[in-house]
Amino acid sequence: MGLRQSKKDKTRLQLLEVALELFGRQGFEATTINEIAAAVEVSSRTLLRYFPTKEDIVVSWVEESMSTFLASVQHRVAREPAQIALIASARELLGLYELRKDFYLALERAIAASPQVSARKHEMTANLAEQIALIIKPAPSANAYEDNLQGIILPNVIFSIIRVVISQWAHSNGETDLQALFSKALELVSFSPVHQHS
């Protein structure tokens, strides 16, 4: 990596971290592009080259989290059953949230404060679920419809659980145990058929 690219990456990271700090301190709506740029000692024009809108700053962190999750699933699914791989990857992601609690609490508040960001995150999650469905899709068998259903259902269920437990965790200001919440949620969705169709 060249010196120029390294400097650009450093500036981008500084802008991201300062933005999240300001969002956490004074709220997403109250924070301006000019304030973020000034805190990193760059021009607003420079910031806008990295992030066309304030919402893009938050979305970039969402993209990073999703990329981390996807990479984990791709690595694990080659040697673990799909359900185990998804749960383990989810726990890794939640571990990052616990490790940088203040940072991710600020991120979640920024997402909740912006309908545009919330909508974009929802769309990105749906796209990620489709990607993972293709990754975990089993080899063709006589039960093609059931196999396809598994690929669609599993990532969507896991993402729903992640969304709910992170929301509850953020609502408690990070006071609840995120991993314990996830474990409890997994127990609650361990459905079994109440009756069999004849």
C-alpha cells in the first residue's frame, strides 16, 4: 500500500471515529458535516469526498460489520453445519459490540435517529441474507424445496434475532449481557411442530 493510500485510509478512519463520537455526545441530527470535518482538521469538501452524506458515515460502519459477518460465515461454513456457522458468526459480531460498547451504542443511536439510515440498513441486511442463502445452500437433493427453504430461513431468522437483541441491549444502555440475550433468543425460537399434517 502506498503512502498516499495509507494517509487516505487514516483520514477516513479518523472521520468515522470522530463522527461517531460527536453523534454519541450531541445526537445524530444535531451534528453537522462542518463540525465533523473541523474536528479532524480537514475541509467539509474533503469529508464529502469520502462520504457524500452524513448518513453514509453511519452506513459505512454497517457495511463493515456486515462484511465481517459474511467473511466469518464463508470461513466457517466449509467445516461446520450452516446453523452452527451462522450462530458462531453472530456471536463473533456481538463480541465486537461488547468490546467497543460505547462506540457501538453511539452507532445504534445514530441508526435509530435517522429513518434514511434505518431503511438503508434494512435493505443491506436483506441483500446480505440473500448472499448467505447462496453460500449455505446445500447440494441438490430430492428435497430441493426444503433445502432452499433452509437457506432462506436461517439467515433471516439469525438477522432478526441479532436486530432484536442489539436493540434491547442499546435500550438498556449496554447494561444487559448481549451474549446472554442472544442465547435466550435462540431458545425462544427453537420451534418444533405442534402437529403434523397428514
